[in-house]
Amino acid sequence: MLSRAAERVYWTGRYLERAENTARIVQQYSQLLLDLPDEVGVGWDELVTIFGAASEFPGAGEVSEEVAVLRFLVSDPNSGCSLVRSIRMARDNMRNTRDLLPQESWESVNELDQFARRALVSTVDDEDRFEVLSECIARCLQVDGILVGTMSHGAPYQFLRLGQSLERADMTSRVLDVATAYVRRDPDLIDRFGSVLGTNALKSVSGFQMYRQYCQPQIEGERVVEFLVRDTLFPRAIASCVNRARFACSRLPGGEAPLDCLDRIVEHLGQDPEDDLTAADVSAIMDRIQQWLGQVHEAVVHTWFTPDADQ
Amino acid sequence: MTFNGQDYESGAFFDELIGRDGRARPHAEALARYFAEMVPADLAQRQAAVDRTIADMGISFTVYSEGDNIDRAWPLDLIPRAMPGDEWDRIEAGLVQRVRALNLFIDDLYNDRRILADKVVPAEIIDSSRNYLAPCRGFSPRHGVWAHVTGTDLVRGGDGTVYVLEDNLRVPSGVSYMLENRTVIKRVFPSLFRNLRIRPVGEYPTRLAEMLASIAPEQAADGAPEIVVLTPGIYNSAYFEHSFLARTMGAELVEGGDLFVDDDDCVYMRTIEGPCRVDVIYRRIDDTFMDPEAFRKDSMLGVPGLTRAWRAGNVALANAPGSGVADDKVVYSYVPDIIRYYLDQDPIIPNVPTWRCSDPQHLEHVLSRLPELVVKPANESGGYGMLIGPQATKAEHARFHDLLNADPRNYIAQPTLDLSTAPTLSSGRLEPRHLDLRPFILQGADLSVTAGGLTRVAMRKGSLVVNSSQGGGSKDTWIVEENR
């Protein structure tokens, strides 16, 4: 398999996942704000922070903060972290590797792209937002379903999965980072709205139901963090994503360097299960996890995409 | 001859299927009978079936429009264009003769330059051609062959004579559409194929792969040589074809960035398992974009050092850089002499009569008759920079008058051709439309020619423009055996 093709398939996986997660997070965040009174001080700008894009956000200007954030994160094709842009990037990467991926997945991602360009503008209107984002999520899942259901599990598939797993782990860590940030800022919040924030974190990664089934019915901050970081059964928990990334690397030729990085994450996640994950520490831990995931990405690039870059 | 109740008027031009007497030509009788039974609704329904098959198979081409690029469904007219087998045999012999002579010519130009010393072709024509590439001098590729894939454009004039219009020795495209057209028409009209003997075209990808293997460096010949198709990428209008050929040959489709030349002057592609040696590159990018080290420094599409690896004999390039020197339209005018010089034979297929503006007498003649002639620049392709005398304004005539006087070497002129026609579905009825034919000729260790080629048809009434980007369509091309 050509390195270039591998890289594009990997990015297809990442962008598809990013698109789906962006839609989920924005959708859930809109719901959350309806539950929190203004004096809590949780605003739309926090959402930009989740995406690590505070420095690129141009600010509200003429429009309300809500509209500005939604344009920035959803509908503006010129914004580097918008949903519509992620979908376009997924499509462009897939277009370059059409011969490797099932024809239906290409058709499906094309339809998704056309839908996104047409419909996402209306997410600034809160009456339409939920429905449009739901359709976006459903279409992302449709593409994913075609890939899972019709693709041989050779190298292209493993690169797709690898990109998807790393992106998903990264997104989950960002959701947790923000959910616990309010608590850090005002410990009092945890008493009043702890379960609302925990529920939001879970719902942002569609983990609410599985948490209740596999963990406990009560929403407790620390157990939520524990679940979203260390659970190996829930597919959006970080440990679970890391395991899938390890599996993909193990099926690819010469993946020792990325595997070493992934093993290090597993090792760290496994330590001190009781007291490591208090809300106060979460932010530092998430920063570290994001750094480690960045190292995995570097190792992947170096191993498979630009192996001769340092010649 | 009537089609769907209406008289088909083949008009003043030579029609490929219907004779002047209004009756189908012998090789087209079965075809004409089949379509004559159809009412307009049948024709429309069959055309819809053709269009649907094309959409389902994803046969597309790319057009550029306002910076965006769009994949469009490939336009295919449902009525095939047929030619008799014995006529084709003669054309095929003519193409083989022509390509063989042209390859001897190119090899001579970059080495001994005998034909120039013997003053059959003036040396200044070659030395002033921007397609004569200095980095290619003093080298001879395997088998002495430079143009491995040629897409000769043929046209038929009003008297029924078939002429060579252009040789296209660089990166001719269209062969994938020839193959796909046949696939589609076979699906939609299977019964026609059962009752007629039509020469198959489907083995082209195999022939291409065999030809490419035959030019691999000799040290690679023991194993299966690694063959790749080099494309400029998805934004190229022929990307569908690049991808199609790579897929049907089982070759890797690569871009410039996938390849590199190492210190050993060998070419490698970057794979997830490390560098992998490449033996043959079927390149679909222009000569001068191929290697920024040897040609255009600003090329982002090429591979630095490719020419070095090629000259060291470590990789084969098809077509070889520099083969475009024989695409110069002034050189074209000498091809009949070139055939006589190298093969000692008379040309089987004539050239379109051509005036060279570099010759003062020719120039005078051309300047006095501009409104009747077609004037072409020597080194453009795709119809750029042309004057079509009868359709041009007085101001354009005046402009070309000046251009020709300023730079006569770079222009040739030809009579306006009465291109032949064939019945084509237009607004529900069959009408004559002008067409041409592009067969593909492969030369490596051996020579082979496609049975027929890609027929391109101008879909607008009276138009001579067959380019798909400008509203042209295509037809399946049948070489029909009559002795059955």
C-alpha cells in the first residue's frame, strides 16, 4: 500500500469521526445550556475551548455569541474546525483513495457533503438545530456502517480504524476536560449541577445509557470520569479507543513505534484507579492524554506516511 | 433509408453508415435495419438505458468551471459507428507503418541525426522546436522506441478518404472510454453482437501491460516488473482514465510525491512497508513537468532525478520524454517523407494537405486564402490558438495575418475538412453529426493497434468540435467483418 494512500485513508477516518463527534457535542451542548441558569456562567465560548480553538475564534462581533460559535464550529466552510469543513476534508481524502474504499461509501460521503453544505447553515436557528445535527450524525454512521460492513480488513481498513480510534479518544478527552473545568472554577457547582454536567459529558459521547447499564444508575462525577477514561467495553471510552488503535497497529507492518506509545498510555491509564481521577486532576490528566495521543500520531506519520523524511 | 419514419438526410458529407443513395452501406446494413425498426420512443428508451448504465458504472470525465471541478457522466450516443473490416485492415497497416517510422525518426533525432544531415527534414525545424528536449540527446530507450502509446487522430473527408490529422505521441487519452463504450453498448444491445462479427477491443489493458513489461530494464525482466501509472492527481481531466488503466492492469496508481530517486539512481515508491523499486512508469503527465531536476524547476507534479534514472537504464518511461518533438505540426507535414526515408515505403494513410508558413511561397498562399483555411500553431494541442478561417471574423483574420508574418515557423495551415458524419440521436430523431476517430497504437517489443478506437462526435448540428469538454459526445466503434 502506498504511503500517501495510507495517509489519506487515515485522515478520512479521523475527519469522519471528528465530524460525527462535533455534531454530537454541539447538539448536546445546546441541550445543556437550556438546563443551566445564566448565573452559572457557562456560555457558548466554552464550546470553542472544547475544540482547543479559542485562539482561532474570531469572536462574536455583530452577531450573538451563540450564532458566532455555531458558525465557527458548524457551518462556516472557511473555519478550520467546523463540521462542514471536517465533512469536506473526509470527502476530499476519500476522493483520492476511491479505488481502495467501497463505491457505496464514496457515494454516501458525497451525499453527506452535499447535505452538510446545504443544511448546516440552519443550525444557527435553534428550532432546526437538533434535527439537522441528528441527520448529520446518522449520515456519518451510515458511511461508517458501509465501511465496516463491506470492506476487507486489510491495511486500508486498519488505517481507517486507527485514525478513527485516535480521533475518538482525543474528542472524549476534550469533553471530559471541559465538563470538569466548571467544577474546578467553582467547586460549589458540583453540588448543585454535578449530575447535569456529568450527564452532559456522557451524552456528548452517547455514553449515558451504557454508563447506567454497566456502571451504576447514579451520575457521580468521579465515576463518570472513570467510565469515560478507563472502561474497556464502551467504544468511546479512552481506554477502549486506545485498545482498538493498538489492534489496528498490530495488523500493520512494522508498527512497533506507535505500539510503544499506545502501550505507554495503557500503562498510565491503569495506575492508581482509586485516587487518580478526581475532578481536580482531570484537566492535567487529559492534557497528558492529549499529548500522548499526539505522540502516537507522530509515530504513525513517521512509521508509515513519511518514513524517509529524515534521510 | 428511413429511420423511425423520418427520412435520414446524410446531407452533403460522407456518412459512415448511409450511402449517397440513401441506403445503408453494406457493413452497416444489420445495424441500420435494427435501428430502423425503432420508433422515437424506443430510441429514447434505449438512450436512457445507455445513460443509466454509464451512471451506474461511474464512467465520468472532469470539466473545470470557475475553479471548481465537476465529474460529469460520459456522453455516449447509442448508435454505433461501424467500419468494414477490410478497410480497417488497411488503416491498421498504415498506423503501424506510421508509428514505426516515427519512432525511428525520434531515435535518430536524439542520436545520429541522419535525416537532418540528409536534408530530408531541415535541422532548423528540429532545433527550434520546444519539444526537442536537450536532456534526451545521446540516449536510446529499449527497442529504440520512444512513443510507446500513440493516439492518432483520423478523419474522413468528403470523398471518403481517411487522413491522419494528428499523431499525439505524448500522453494521448481516451482509450478507457473506448473500452467502457463497448461494455455499455454490449449490455444494452446484446442481440446485435450475437448476429454480427465485431472485432473485440477488451484486451487493450492486457496488451498495454505486456507492452510496458517489454520495455522494463533488462535486470528487472526475470521477475514480474513493477509497473506504475503516474498521474498528476484527481484534478486532472483524465484522472478517471488513469485510475481505470491502473486498476485494469493491476498496477499501482501513483503521484509524483509517491516516487523518489535514490542515490543509486533507481526509482522507488513510498509504501507502508518501506521503499519499493519501480521498473516501468506509464506517465500521464507532460514531459516538462516530469522531472524538475531536468525540465521545469517549478513543477510540483514530477519526480526530481527521474531523467537521471531513465538515462541510467534503471527505469523505463512510457512515453519517453522528448517524443513530443514529432508532434510539432511542422514536423507532421514531413511525416510522408519520414516514412519513405526510414521504411522505403509509400505512406498508406495520407496526411491532410498542409502548408508550412516557414516556406515563403506557402506563407504567401496561406495569407491570401486565410478565410478558407484552418491555421494551427505548431506546438499546441487541444485546439488552442487556432484560426478556423470560414468561422472567424475579419478582425481575427487580420490578427492571424500579423501573427503569421511575425513567427511563420510556428504556424501551419490546412484546408477546412468536410468531416464525415454518422446518424446520431438528437432531440428524439437521428441526424447526421460530424465525427473523428482516435485509434491507439502500442509499440514496445511488438506493435499492436486497437480494433477501431474512440469515435468522438460533435453533438451540435454543423459543429466540428468533438471535444467532450465542449459538448462533444462519443460512439462505440465497430470494425465489422462482412464475410459472414
